[in-house]
Amino acid sequence: MKILLITQFFDPEPTLKGMAFARELTRRGHDVQVLTGFPNYPSGRLYPGWRQRPFARESVDGITVTRVPLYPSHDDSAARRALNYASFVASASLAALLVDRPDVAYVYNPTAGIAAWALKHLRGVPFVLDVQDLWPETVTSSGMMRNRVLVRILGAMTARVTAAAEHVVTLSPGMTRVVAERSRRPEAVSTIPNWAHEPSPAEPAAPAPLAPAAPAGRAGRFVATFAGNVGPAQGVDTLLDAAALLSDTPGVTIRVVGDGLDADRLRRRAQVERLSNVEFTDRVSVEEAARMQQSSDALIVHLTDDPLYRITVPSKTQACLMAGRPVVMAVHGDAAELVRRAGAGPVVPPSDPGRLADALRDLARLDLHERELLGAAGRRFYDAELSLRRGVDRFESILERAACARPRLDALKRMADLVAAVVGLALSAPVLAVVSAAVAVDLGRPVLFRQERLGRDGRIFRLVKFRSMSDERGADGELLPDERRVTRLGAFLRVSSLDEVPSLVNVLRGDMSLVGPRPTLPRYSGWFTDVERHRFRARPGASGLAQVSGRHTSSWDERLAFDVHYVRHPSLRAELSIVARTISTVLRRSDAVAVDAVSRAHLDHERAATPPQPS
């Protein structure tokens, strides 16, 4: 594939999805190019040796990197930070129209999504959106933006970009749930945890030996390290409070590595309170931070108790697990769950210095072997679930599926659907009137049957059809089987497909298309294989490849395979062929049955009895 990575931050800036990601995709045979800004993060000043130009290109290890100008800033000024983001969006949106056309784009965070939105609508390139932060909550909770109008604009922009993405990836299950609920696209949102900065072959990868345990009262040294940003969100005051409580435990030291808005204040506080068991180290390189973590006896992850942080995973979590050291996780939610699953160390409530001090004291009292077991468990979990290799496996699969999309064909189909639905409803009005009257006489009112179905990306909608069955119940109060409730008129409507004419209203609304996979019941959602879920990338259709290739008489496996084939091989020729075959099938009434349940059991019942082979 030809893949374009659109990200405001890229090497030499410290970033999660930077050159290591691009190199791994290239190693797997993909043609990768990058669209980014000039390096200025995290200082907010242009890196030494760099000079901004309108359009700069370089080749690094076979990867073309295109840099566009932006306003450098990363301070606490909301206006300057907004200008930083806005200037990159403007430059990148223009540059996206000039780079070599890719098959698919990867976008790091919604702030860069406007460029991908332009690329999709002007050049027909689908894109995958990687959501690292919830917008606008991230900027409002940090206090960076308080203007309600600007917040609404940012929220609307984020929603538009999310809706335009072929697929959305988040870093945690909690964030996936929120994005899926907001976008109403559960099948289009996945979780891929971040990975850590993994050492190159020239860097040491193995953890240094653990220091001997330091039981209370023994003059050993036990160092617990917190590394990363030191700002309001991290709540490092709690670490200093815990250090004060640990003054009765000789040898236990808390080391804070990094800088941020609170760093100077915390240094002064430690001096005033004479916290001799707290050490501060200025920000160091990612490589040096990894070495300091590996030389520690335990690692600390802490965030304040904000609801937003319950559904995120601080990037230092992966770095701590990779370091092979016991981890003290003082964050609620998804991050805590990772450490529990890994069995890498204790989980304590955030902003609770007493529990944090107890956890560190307990770890210091463990013998060397017990601490090694905790660290090794964390490292094994990282390698199996969170590593660069594992993450790129997942991204590669999603990018390959997204590359099959044809945004221009989708737009053409939507225009054709609108025209066909309007014309079809107008021309069929007399038939609709006659059938409505006949159904009213045969079954009473209402004449229309409405039922929830799964639409594109798993979005639920209400399908509209003519009623064809009575509500007759047995002596036990339960509805009789379908074949006993279908009336003669209903059987005729089903065989002739007249019962589905009202579904043109669903086509008009955008719930359905004229051609696509058959809309299925929501209760089937948990019974599709991973491959079969590809069918949700298209709007369900009034007709489709499965319908014209067997209509009601083919098996579930066959029908779903046809759906997947249709979605994976989109073309105008295929659409026109299905329309022609649909007209022929309806006129000949081939493969038609009056009661679907006679020819095919419900998917959930069938697969509960005979589960499909893993795909």
C-alpha cells in the first residue's frame, strides 16, 4: 500500500507514532510518506538547525517526509496554542493536495484531521483516524480553552472529522466506548494500545539488575521513579505527600524525572519541607529516561482523579511495563486494568498519599526475586500485547481494509440513491396506496412494520416494510411460528418483494442504499467473525450480491461471504450488475420463499449450535 502519515509531531520531536512506526510499515513492504510540521515540541521553539520554509521535503531511510510551516508554541497561552494547531491545519490541508496520492492516510489526532478530510473529499483518499485525546474535553479540562463558542466549534470539527474517517482507532477501551457512542459507529471504532519507545539494536534493551531489597530499618536504597510531564494533571504533589509519610522508612527515595508547569514549585516545596527522600532530575531524552527507569527499583504512574483520565492510558504506562520493573499504578480505569492484567505491581487510588506510601513500603520489603517476578510479568505482557510489532500488526490490518474504500464511488452511490428513492416513491405511490389498503383490510393497522436493524458501521436504524404477518399467539401467549402467521396476502407481498418498497424511505434517509449487504438484526452483532464484520463498512442495501446470488435460499455462511466480497471489491460495474440482476430475479421470482425462517434459521441460533471457524 501507499500510506500517508499525517501528524503534527514527528521525529526529532518525542512522539508515539513517529519514525519507528513509519519504518516498521516500510519494513513490511509499504510505501510510506509523512506530512508533518517543523519540529518545535515540547519547548514551543523551533529546534536548533531548523529553518521554516513553505514546503520542505527530505528522504529518511526511504521514507519521504514533507514538512509544512506552523506557528511554534507550547506554552500556557490558549491563543498561541490555538494558533499552533490552526497554522498546521491550514498548511497541511494545502500540502495534502500536492503530495503523491496515497491509497490510504493515517491521521494522528483529530487536530490533523482537517487535512485528511480535504484529502478524502478532493482526492478520494480514505483515512484512518487515531484518537489520542477526547476533544474538546482535553482542552477544557486543562483550562486551555474556556470560550464556549470556540469549544463548540472545536467539538463540531472533531465530530465532522470522526464521521468522515473510514475507521477510528483509540488507545483504550473506555475511549473506544465514548467515541463509538458519540459517532454511533460501533463497528468503525477499535482499540489499539500505544507502544513505548523501543530501543534500536544499538541501544541496551535488557533491564539492569534489580537492587537488593531494602527492608524497613536497613540502610539500603530503594528508588521509585516517576518520569514524564510534571503538570497539574499528573498531581505530583501526591508523590511529595507520600515521601513525607515515608520518612520513617530509611532508604526509600522517590525520584521525579521531567519538567512542566509544576516542576519549579514542587522543587521549592521539597526544599521548604526538607524532603530529603525526593530527588528531581530535569527532562532528559527518551533514551536516557528509559535507562533511568531500568536502573530503578519500582516505577510510579500517577494522574489526578479526573473522569477523563479513567478512559485514557498515560504513555508512560507502556514504558514502565517494557522496562521490566514493578509498577505502582495510581490511576483509575483503563490504565489500572492494564497493570492488573499484567500482574506487574500494586494498583492504588490516585491522590491518596497514604496508599501510595504503603505500596512503596511493601515493595521495598519484598525480596529481590519477588520484585523480579513482578517486573518480568510486566515485560512479558508488554511484548505480547503492547509492543510496536503487535500494534503495527493491528494497524496494518485496519489500513488494508480502509484502503479498499472508494469515497468517490460512495458519493456517486449516495446521489444515485437519492434520485432513485425520490423517483421510486413518486412512481410507486399508486401501488403503495393499494397495498396499504389491502394490508389494512387483511391485518388491520398499522400497515407498516418497523424493526431495528444494523446499518453501516453498526449504527442501528429502524427498517420500514409492509406488514405480512399477523400477531396471532398460541395458548401460552407466545407468538406462533412465522410460517403460521404469514397471510396469503403477506406471502404474495414477500415473494413479489412488494413488502420492501417502503424501504425506499430508509434509502432516502441515508440508512440504506439500493445496493449493499442485507441489514441484519442487532441481536446478531456478537455472532459475526472478524472477517464478516467487514460487511459493516457499507450501507446495507435493499438488494445486494447475496440477494441476487441465492436470495432467500442460500446459507448464512454463503450470504455473509457474498457481503464481504462485495465490500472488498467495490466498483461501479459491480453496482450496475447487481441492479440488473435484482430486476431479473424479482421478475422471475427465482429463489423466492414466503417465509424466510423456513429456509434459514436465525444467525444466533445457528451459530450457537455450530460456531464458525475462527477467521
